[in-house]
Amino acid sequence: MNNPFCLCNKNIIITGASSGIGRQCAISCSQMGANVILIARNQDRLRETYNRLEAGNHLFYSQDITKYNDLESFISDSVSKVGKISGFVHAAGVERTLPFRMMKPEYYEDLFSINVIAGFEIARIISNKIYLDASGASFVFIASVRGILGQIGNVGYCSSKGALLSGMRAIALELINKKARVNCISPGIIETDMTKKLFENIPESSKEEILKMHPMGFGKPEDVANACIFLLSDAARWVTGTNLIVDGGYSAR
Amino acid sequence: MTVNEFIERIREILELEDAQLNIETNLRDLQEFDSLAVLSIIALVDEKFGKQIPATQFATITTIRSLIEKIGWEHFE
């Protein structure tokens, strides 16, 4: 029987591949047979991810995804090397823990440029028929339950993830005639370097409160990567414009 | 930044209008000193002095003097 979750013969671009959820998505996708094209700023950590991939026709590019004018060159280069793109995971993301009253316009701009605009830009470029796999494609934006539910000291992050969720639906509708599906995954707290940093910046009591809000405890990058495999695979053939919440019950209450 | 300017920034963060605030003020005695205020002061210290105080270490801070000592006197004019 064919495995409906197989990612064989799919070329998948993954941002934020140097750590956390992005890194695990890259490893897991390669294990499911995909060729992955990794992008992140930190070359050493990117290479580390690359070295952990299952054998395949993989590529990596070390660049800043907020330099929007440079995005097309890495996409066209990878298409010329491995073929057209059938998947995209936008896992790059930053967060800033700061009370609303301390926020500044440039902080919102930083958060939105990485978390939202760079992702939409890459998706826009890939959706050009010279780059997009005509047999079908799947785009996955890693949002957050904090895109739906508020959290103290997190207005910038919450609003950027909310923007991903609402933008995703509009993009999904526009790309249906290109056979591209577009979805989000909204994780709860996943144990990564980013959340480790978050916990260093909030009082111990707040950390305990956040843990209590996750009935199944905190998640692991694999939990998100597995959801990602589903959305990227042909098993999700009829799934578009949706938000898959992977939060160990956080938002169930 | 001088000590007085620093105290003034803390006054702004805590939105204290008339209260006397000086280097010996124990922040924990102030009603306005809540978890959001802690986050704000951590952000202020990071922005002005490039120094990251983890929230867990903030628990030892009481007076403004103890906060300044944590930051380091050498950062003040």
C-alpha cells in the first residue's frame, strides 16, 4: 500500500531551519523522503541541520529572509538544481517579551518582517508557475495558539501570528486554481531555544501558570513536524485554508 | 545615564505621580510593582545598558540601589 504521508519526490523549502521547529521539520521531512531546501541566517547551525538529514538531494542557503529582494535568487537557484517546488514551511520566527506599554513601532516591524512578511513573500514567489510544481503544492505557515489567544507581554508576537492566520486564509483562496494548498499549524509552547529564552524573561510563577495551561505538558518539535508532514503530504489533499492546532489541549479550555 | 534619570524612567514605568522615589525605595513596597512592571524594568535595563537580567534573578532585587548594583555602577555617570 502506498503511504499517504510519503513526501517522496517533493522539494520542500523550509525557513528557520537552523533550530527548533524548523530544524525538526527539515529532519522529519527528509525522513519521509523529501528533498529539503533549508534557509536560515546562521550558517553553522544550518549546516548542523543539514548534516542530520536523511540522504537526499538537499540544499541549504544561509541568508536573511527579511532581505526581500534576495529571496527570488535562492528560489530560482534551487529550482534549477532540484526541480520545481511542491512544499514550503515557514518556521522562521522571533518573539519579544515586552509589556504593551513598552512596545515601539520598530519592534512590531521586526516581528512582522520575519514572522509574516518574509513568509508571505516566499510563498508569493514560489507560487509563480516557473517555480511551482504544477501537480500540486502545499504551503504551511507555523503560527501559534498565541495568534488566537492573548498572552501578557506578548502583543507583538500574538499580533504577528494572528496576521499569519488571517493572511493564510486569503492566500489559500487565491492559490486554489494553482493546486496549491495553504494552511497554518498553531503550536502551544514547544520546548525550543526560543521558548527557553522566553522563560528566562518571565517570572517563575508565570512559567508555572503557562505549564498549567497545557494539560499534556509542553510539546516537542516532533509534534509540530508530524503535523507538518500531514499537511505537506497527499493525505491532506482536501485540506486548505485551515489552522491545525497542536497544543496538548491548551486551547481546549 | 545618571542615577536620577534612571529613577525617573522607573517612575514613568510605574506611573507614579506624586510618590517619592529615591535610591533607597524598596520597589516591592509599591503597589504598582507587579509582574508587568518587572518585565518593563528588565526591558529598560536591556535597552539602556545592554544588560539582560533573567526574570528569575530579578527575585533578589528589592531597592533601586540593589537594582543599580545588579546593573553595575560603572554603567552610570
